[in-house]
Amino acid sequence: MTEHIDVTGSGRASAPPDVVRVSAGVRCEAPDVSAALSDAAGRAAALAQAARDHGVDPRDLRTTTSGVQPRYDRDGTSVLGYTAQQGLAVTVRDPALVGALVDAFAGAAGNALTIDSVGTDLADPAPLLAAAREAAFADARAKAEQYAALAGRGLGKVVRVSDVVEGGAQPRFARMTAGTGTPSLELGENTVTATVAVRWELS
């Protein structure tokens, strides 16, 4: 059997995000189910319209949750009313618009507005992941060359490559900084990592 060496390499690549994903919604209370649902539907529609008015493409709007639950008294026996909620996922392709968009949401939904998260992301993480894989393979080769040299051997051909899946590009939670006027958004960078296991023949 041909002698070989197995090495694992890791790499990462970073880039500024080019989209912001906003998870917004409304939560409305009313004495009966119909009124709660109607109020939530109207305010959610106002959110979507505000997004379109700020240049968000309709394809970047998606309803995520919709439901209604009873509200009970402190003893949990009597129904006091109902709470309806509806969520909206918004992909903003111009990060500079996020602050104004959140302000518009507040104006459209009032105190019923909920903002679950604001996260930065990459519209297409494939190029960044490719760069991370290249870095991972280079890392594996450097390790293999060092080990082979320490053993007084040389590297032959690659006989096996395995992609070690540990997770792809992850959205980064952005930080909204409050102050006077429209909130600002600190974008930072999004990072992807890759890990590869490679087997070389030893010469």
C-alpha cells in the first residue's frame, strides 16, 4: 500500500455585506378574534407598502408568520381578549436605506410594530466561499509539505479531498445606533469559513 499523509486545512474570507435582512412585524390586541386579525392584517399591509415606497422590490418581501392567540387573566381562566401577529421578512439591497425604512415602519404600524432582528448578509456568498476553500486547501498543502519535510519525504499526488461541512455564510446581526434623527447601521464584515481534508501520497 502506498504511504500517504492526511491533513486538514481551514480557511476564511471576509467581505462587506451587500444586503440587510430585516425581520419586522405587528402585534395587535383586540376584544375579539376578528378585530385582532383585521387590525394586524391592515398594519402588516401598511408595512409592506412602506417597504415598496422605499424602493424594496416586491420579491424581497415575504410574510413569515401569521396567527392569533387568546389573552387570559392572571388566573388563566378567563379570556380578556386576543392578540394577533403577522411577520414580514424584508431584504434591503441598499443598506443606506435601512434607517429610513425602520422609521417608515414605525409610522405605518405605530406601537404595534415589532423588530425581531436586523442582520447583514451577502446576496451571493458563493464567491466568498470559493475564496475560503482556496485558503483552506493552501493551508492543508502548507501543513502537508511541512510534515513531509520533517519526515524526510516529499509530497506526491492528491488521492482524496473531502469537504468538511461546518456551516456556510452566516448572517451577521447588525447594530442599530440610536440618536437624534434616523438610526444608523454599522455593517462590519461577513465572514465565511471552509475546512478541507486532503490525502497526499508520500514520495
